[in-house]
Amino acid sequence: MVANPSPPRTLPLTLPAAVVAEHRVDLTAKPSEGWGFRTHDVVTNTAGETYALCAAGRYRPEAVASRDPFRLNFTYHLITRYDPDGTPTATALLGGPTPGNVPTGLTRGSDFGLAVLPDGTVAVSSAPGNTHLFTPDLSRLVESWSTPWGWQDGESKERTGDPYALSIDVTPSGRLLCATAEYGVKNWAGQVANLVALSEPGSALGPGSKATLRALATHDARTDRQTAADRYPHVVFDGAPVGGANRPSPSLTEMLSTDDRARLDYADCFLGRPAAMGDDLFVVPVFGRTYRSGSRGQVFSFLLLDGRGVRRGELEGMHRYEDSPFTGARYTVVGDPYRARAFHLNRYGLYAWDAEGRMRARIPLGDAPFKALTHFSLMGCTPAGELLLVHGKQHLLLHVPVPEDLDDLADAVRAALKAYGPGRSALKRRYAPVAWHWQTDGAPVHRF
């Protein structure tokens, strides 16, 4: 039984004070001065505990040759666990000092995401296929699968890696909805996100055990360059590893290319992160190609697939220009799998859909109070039915309870934004942040 939504809450996304002191970090420094702190993902389990994945890094050219810890460049990823009341209880610190600002070890990859598995294990995933598993208390790394970067003897090291998934979402029954990458797709030299796959009931992901994934959909079927060495045993279709022509058909690109114009629009499009709207309903975002000069007005679709990979429609009602997710690269779509709903937030609006793909709410962000949402990023939806919004500059997490009737969503968001200010003031008195960085020293820090 899923708990009823709680009142709006504001929680800090914290930095361990030990890290700040160890490297003598100037928290007032700007990104242009080499300092950066950002949040990649936030998830909440059924007990109300929250996990946040953040990145902190410093790069100064003059520090490349230094051995002084106060001057060294560093790249960290931090997984922080919070009690239901927002108190930090533990942090897993990944990475460390580097000669430049190049990630090493567990911090390698891009498009980082979090998931809490059915047994409480915390999974960190990133492109092109890195997956790392931690105990619920973040004290131990229990398994790690990764893909090496770079080239050797003219061949990509990605061919010799041991990847799992580049994104993981968990359905109410505990199945894993994943995106996985493939080598030899189109004309790309490396691996690209190309498959949507689902674990079978009873197939576990844990130490020494990769849950088998059944491919539901292929993004792009142009795989003429693939060889048998590019197939991964844990991703299967029709009883055999996916590769070459052995894959779901038609591809997502082919589904969307209904005429010559659409075929041109969706050429070289890219796959977003799939999200579960239930045990047998998933939303799969597909975005048209991007341009350096700006991509507002480019095509995009949020497709609905069932557990067999059959298209069940799409999330309707968005205008390709007026509601464009390309402005600011706001590509995240999240699902509420306990209530079969989906949500999206970009620079122009907050949107909500039901299981049939009908838009049930569209909140424009042009005027107050909703204009404040332009500073937030949508990270997920809790099992209790709350949207998780992160303020990009103030590094605060806002829980927005979603009403059962989505027609009332605007009132709920208005109330949450009204509560955000007093909640932020209370946290400032408690933490005394420096330039909106919230330090904590009361929770153990586990280094990896």
C-alpha cells in the first residue's frame, strides 16, 4: 500500500564538510572560475528515504602539476542518503583528485542516474553502460560493471568492456526497465543508446548476477557494421543476444517516420531515458537531432509501449515549438508507476498525462508564481505520489504532492511554491549555507 502524499517539503542537497576542508574549496567561486556542483538524479524508496546523486568538481590549469591537496583539481560524485525528515545519514564519495578535470574510476560516464532496487540496493548507472551497486547504507560497493573509454591499436576499448545498462527504472513489481547501448549503430564510432529492455520476473540484479533483459524496442535498426563480438549475453530478443537483424521491429525511428518529411525530421534522432508508468506501460522519449544554432522547434515524441514492445500511442498535446524541451535541454520524462501517470517539466511548462496519453494538465511558466519553476529540474516521482524538483542554483529539493485529480495540479504546485520560501529560510538558519552550498558533518562519508 502506497502512503498518501505528504505536505510540501524542502530539503538541502548537501556537501560533506570534510571534502570542503580537505581541498579548501572556495564555495563562492563561479563555474567560470573552475568550481561546479550539480545534481544528476534523486530517487525515493517506499519507506520515504531519499537518495541524491550529485557531482562536485574543481579545475584550475595552474593546479595540474600540483601535489598540494589545497590546490589539486578533483572530480567527485556523491550519493547521499536522507531520512524521511531530510537529515543526511550517509554519503558515498566516488572519485578524487585528478591531474585535470577528467573523471576516473566510478565517476566515468555521462547522463548519470539512480535507482533503488527491490531489495534496497542502490544502483548508479551512466552512459555508455556503467552500472555500480551499493548497499542501502552506502557503506559498500557490492558490484560494478563498466565500459572502458578510449582507443587502443585502432580499436575502441568499448568492445572489450563489461557493461550492463545506461539507465534503470523500477516497476512496482520490481522489474527493471532499462536503456542499453550498442556498438556499430549508424555511423557512430562508439556505443550509443539504442535499446529499451525489460527484466523478466524473478531475474535479479546483484553481486555476480546480471538480470537478463528482454529487448522491447530498437531505436535505430541501422546496424550493418555490427559483428558477433558486439553482442551482450544479458540483452536478448527471441531467445538470443540482440545483434544484427535479431531485434524488435519496427524500430522507434521507423514508427515515427510515417512520411518523407517525418523521415527527414527523425533522421539521426536520439533516445531519451525510458520511464515506467506501470508494470506493463512505459514512456519512451525520442528527440530529433540538435543544432549548435539552437534546436527549438525540432521534433520529439513521447511514445507509449507495453511489456511486449507494442506501441500504445504517445503522450499527446505538446507543440513542437511552444512546448519545446530543447530549450535548456530539458529532456526528462518521469512516470508514476503506482498511478499510471507521466510528467514533464521544461522552460515553458509543467505537463501531466494519464495512462491513455491524454494531457490532463499544462501549467505555463510565463507568469508568477509558476515562473519560478524555470529554475527547477524534474528528477522523478516518489512512490507516495510527489514530484521531485531540484533548484539548480540553490541546491534544494522540493517535494510537490500530486493530487489524485490531475485537474488540481496547478493548485498543488502553487501551494508547494508558496511553502518553498519559508522552508528555505528554515534551512538557512540550520545550515548557514555559503553561496547556496549546504555543508554537513554529522553523517559518515564512505570513500570509493
